[in-house]
Amino acid sequence: MNTNFRAIPSTDSVLQSSTGQAAVQRFGHQQTIAHIRALLEQERDAVRQNGKLRDAETLGALVLGNLEATSQAALRPVFNLTGTVLHTNLGRALLAEEAVEAVIAAMRAPVALEYDLAKGQRGERDDHLRALICELTGAEDATVVNNNAAAVLLVLNTLAGHGGGAIVSRGELVEIGGAFRMPDIMAQAGARLIEVGTTNRTHEKDYRAALEQENVALLLRVHTSNYRIEGFTSAVPAAILARLARSSGIPLVNDLGSGTLVDLSRWGIKREPTVREAIAEGCDLVTFSGDKLLGGPQAGFIIGKKELIAAINRNPMKRALRIDKMRMAALEATLKLYRNPDRLAQHLPTLRLLARSHEDIATLARHMQPAVAAALGPACKVSIIDCASQIGSGALPLDMLASAGLALCPIKGTGAALEQLATRLRQLPIPVIGRITEGALVLDLRCLEDEAGFIANLAGFSNVRLI
Ligand SMILES: *Cc1c(COP(=O)(O)O)cnc(C)c1O
């Protein structure tokens, strides 16, 4: 092919085109030039292959598009229509507006993070949350770290760090997604795992026998968050463990995982033991997450006996695991919402979404169906379906919530067409994330609150032909 490379626009002519100048205005000279050079490099190859020349204006528009794409935030918002409300891969709990505002305020101005305004001297980071957490849980004292994994690590290291024994039932040696496995955390904390009982049954006498060992530092109870052992089973109630621990002079630690502060049955969600109940049962320390059922930012709470919290605060590891002012602001605002349980479901997105009725979601599905079908075009069938959501993050894994949504089915419904549809939805300005199941892409509408925004976003979906 006889190609005229000289006819390819120069770097300068693309830069001087109106789209090139628009790119300079928005992204600066240096980035624009770099993108033009990279594009012209590809353009030579393209011209060599197909002989087609494009003008400076067209190339400028491509450069502008590329710059826009690379400037998009990597952590950009998505529509979570997976049906999992607390989706770990999608950032778990959404913060309440009150919490968002508190974070913004804490970012914009200096705050008295470790400063006692009354005395005009150095204060403690934990002072801001301590009283509030104690009020809501009945604990004597509290501290907060990076996440619940950090909370468990810090507690074990503080109480059993030099090979002290930590007694756990074999039925509670959990793995929580990826790297959090109780035996591994024990080893990293420097504690010696003492397993008792069997996978399905552990008795008081098993704990008693283990307590006879040398150098036992603590008794640990772990909430079996993400699985259930059913059938011929037996576990020792916390109140009995508390008595055993007390008579041996060691603390009882309870890793509650989700750690809800309120009885969820009030909103039609299955009851989980609350943090207050765990404290009342006699646990000396309780740990739980900030961004699971509690509905706040990522954080790990450690609450309980004053002298144990003091020991934790003296551990140098605490400094490495502490939280920053932004999360502290978000936590304070989130926890304050719990002072008024009657209005909690209106303010706390996690609870609002979990408590949403099937009726409400089904009405939304019926209302949206025509607009979604129109936006996706004739190559895709859009049906209203009933489906089941889950809480997520290991909370109540077997308790599905009746929900509704839209099932999207490419007319020529091969698996490849379905994957292509899912990919196209993820490429929208606000990516839409659904779930492929039984030959359809299901959009569970439980977590959709901005219907108009969703439909407007679909305008970016041109009527492409699905394979
Ligand atoms: C989720 C969970 C953890 C880990 O909490 P993160 O906040 O995700 O670090 C630890 N223990 C239990 C029982 C859990 O459910």
C-alpha cells in the first residue's frame, strides 16, 4: 500500500485544533502533548495498515477523550445492583449524610483531634468516641482501630503476645474472606492457639480441661459470621464461658464480627446478638466492625474492661493500627444516630436498604421496566422478577431478604452475549454492577435509590448489537 505518512497531522496541528486546545485548557500542556504523541505513534501504524487518514480535529477529539478517561477517579461511584447490601468489594456500608458532612468538616479545617479544648492541653484521640460508645454498649471503656481484623490482632497480641494460650472452640476457627483466618491471626499475634472440642460440638468440660494447661492467657469466642453449623451441635453460652474465665482469672474475649448495636428484628431482619448483650453476658472485651451492620466507616471497635483497654492502649502496635480524623468524625456522627433508634432507618443507609420491603422494591421494578427496556433496545429482553438479596460481609449469611429486580436477557441469549451486556453496563459513566444467574443478568433493585440518575446513566448505552 502506498501510504502518505506526511499527510498525517503534526503534533502541533493537533495541538492547535479546537479540541486540542480544549484539552490544553482542561488538562494542561504537558499531558496533552504526551497524549498527542502517543496517539500519533499509533496513527502511523493504523495508516500503514488501512491507509485511512484522519484530520487534526478528529485526532484532537480522540486525545481529549483519552485524557477524560484517564482522569476519571479509579474509586468512582457505581450502582450496586448485586443484591448484596454490604458488598466488601464495593466498599461495604454507605455513610449517612450526617457522617459525610462530619468527614468534610474534619478535612477542611484543623480539628481538636488530640487536644483538650477545656484545659488547653494535649488530649487523647479516643476521648471523642469513648463516652458515646460506652453509652451505646454499656462497656466501661473503648478504643477504635483500623478494622476488626486489627482489633482482634491487637487484643490477642496484648493479652497473649508472648506465647500465651488462647482457647477457642474448633467450631469457631473462622476464615473471613481472604487473609483473615483465626489460626493465622493467632500466630501473627504471637499467641498459642489451644483448640478445644470438635467442629460441631464443644462442651464446658472441654474448656475446663484446656484451662488446666500452663500459661493460658484468654478464652476467645468467635462469631461464626459467614457459616452455620447445624444439626447435632452444641456450643457453650457466653455467660458460662464468662464464669469459667473469671474463676481462672483470665479474660473472655468475644469477636462479634458484625456487631450490631440494635435489635434488628424491629425492622424485619433476623435478630443478631447485640454488642450490649455481649457485654452484659460478662465478656471482658468485645470486638466488632465499623462498616458491617453498624453502617459506618471501616473501623474496628475494642470495648470492655478499663484495665484491659488501658493495656491495649499501651501496646506500641496500637499506634500503628489507629484511625485518622476523617474516620473518627464519620464514626462519631454515625454512632450519634443510634441515640434515636426511631429514626435510625431513615438516616442510616445500611439499615434503610436492609429494611426496604419487597413491595416497595417490586413497585420500583414495575415503574422502571419500560424505561430500561427502551434504553437497552430490542436486542435485550427486560423482565420484572422476584429475587433474594443478602446482607453481605458475612452477616447472617443464610437469611435472604425478599427482593425484586429486572432480569436482562439478550434475545440471542448465548453466554457470550450475556457477558458482553454485563461488560457494557460496567462501561457506563456510572458503572452498573449486577449478577449473572440462570442465563440472565439480574439487577436487584434493593440498593437503587436514585431511579432518575440510573435511567439518565443508561442513555450512555447506545443500541449496540449483542453477539
Ligand atoms: C468480618 C469479621 C472480621 C474482620 O472484620 P473487618 O472489619 O473486615 O476487618 C473478624 N471477625 C469476624 C467474626 C468477622 O465477621
